[in-house]
Amino acid sequence: MLYGGIEAGGTKFICAVADENKKILDKIQLPTLEPEITLSKVIEYFRKFKLKSLGIGCFGPIDINPASKTFGFITNTPKLPWRNYPIVNKLKATLNLPIGFNTDVNAAALAEACLGGAKGLDSCLYITVGTGIGAGAIVHGKILQGLCHPEMGHILIRRHEMDNYKGKCPYHQDCLEGLASGPAIEERWGEKGVNLGSNEGVWELESFYLAQAIVQYILILSPKKIILGGGVMRQKQIYPLIRMNVLKILNNYLSVPEIIEQIDQYIIPPGLGENSGIIGAILLGELAYKNKSF
């Protein structure tokens, strides 16, 4: 059996085909252009395979409520050409396949829970820090969902007293994403984060903001593992800074050994590396084929 997956990001679409063991057999990367241009290339790619189903882990916000009239839509995204775009309907009408649909971070959380760094646990949190900031959660063995999917990248955090940067988010300006996303780093410091690896001030400030958010997630969701992915998190020197700041902010309030004594194993990089999102999308497709939810 072959399953298809799309990791639909704000800057690129990753499309892949995997077997029933989730082994990726083929993969391509496409730039995220206007919807019709991008999807024509996506459809052309998947038509080469005899797929059982397709899964999409998508940038958002999106509508993941099957009872909604706009289920399968990308909704109020800052990427204007994609706003209110019925991505699921477009692909289903052309490829005629069962389609699983959720956020890119929920897909990545699913993959890490099933096959990655949180395998064997019934809860975890996956946070991506890149073009935007988002988080997906597995709670009691299920993807966390309420009225809509969580938007944890847009929580409000305390500003650093020395930070006068206005913030990058077009909706909230200085929310977490507005202060700590990749574009915020670039605008604040005048250069992309990948070129700022030796600038300690960049990563001290970044860890200050990310640690605040992580502490809030810990206090609210109490995940058994926290996984940090995305382009910004390729700067490995930031992990110890985040862990140190999380412990500092918690100030021994939680006497949990996994946090107090084993934080190096509690806040970790993705167990699946850069494949968390695409493997999660493939898992969503498999669930759609079997008519199940996670």
C-alpha cells in the first residue's frame, strides 16, 4: 500500500509517498507560490503513484471541523493568495482519494508520538519555530482540538526589558510569533538567524521568549515530552539556554523529576529529524483511508 503526504508550509510544500511501514519511498520539495500554480505541481506529482489516500499537514489557520461548511479550507492566513482557499476540496476533486487534514504542527506531534521522540507516551507537545511559530499537542493519546485547533504561537509573553523591537505578527504585533519567529529575528537583527550563530545575544533573547511560552504550556497541558523543531531550532546552542530559562522561570514550583532532574531528556529536538511533518501527514492519510481519527 502506498500513502501520500503533503507538508504544506508557508514557504515550501514537501510531498512524499510512503509504504505501509511509513518508509518514505519518494519525496519532492516545491516552493509555495499562488494556490493554483502550487497545486498543479502537487497533483502532477501524486498522479504518478497508485495511492490509497493522502494526508495534509497544513499551515494555518485552517478549518479542521468536519461538520463545518468550510472544512478543509485555509482560512485567515497572512498569506493572502491562500486566504479562504479550499485546499482539501481542490485535491479531492482532482485526485479522488480519501484525505486526512490537520495543521502542520499537529501532524508533526502525531508523528513524534507514534514513531519519534515521544513514542510510547500518551502526551507530548511539538513546537515549530521557523517562518511562524505553532504548536501541536497530543493529550491522552489524541490530537488536542476544541472549537478549532490551538494557536499556541500567538500567546502573549513578557517583553525583555532591553528589547524595543515592535514585533512582526500582522495580527498581534508582539505575540510569541511576533517576537521570536525567524522573520522577527531577521528584522530585529538585520540578518537571517542562520548567519547569527555566533551572536550570543540573539540566542539569549530567543531563549528568553521561547522559555516563557514553554513554561505556560507545561503549566496548562503538562505534556510528558516537549519537542522543538523548525528552522530556528537548528541552532543547537539554543536548547541548553531554553532549558536553563525554563527551570529559572519555574523556580522549583513543579517538583517533577522529568523536569527538575532530566530536563535534557524532556525538552528535545525531533526524534524524526526534519521528517516529523511529512511523516505526520502520511499518518493522517493512513487514518483517513482507515476512516479513523487519532
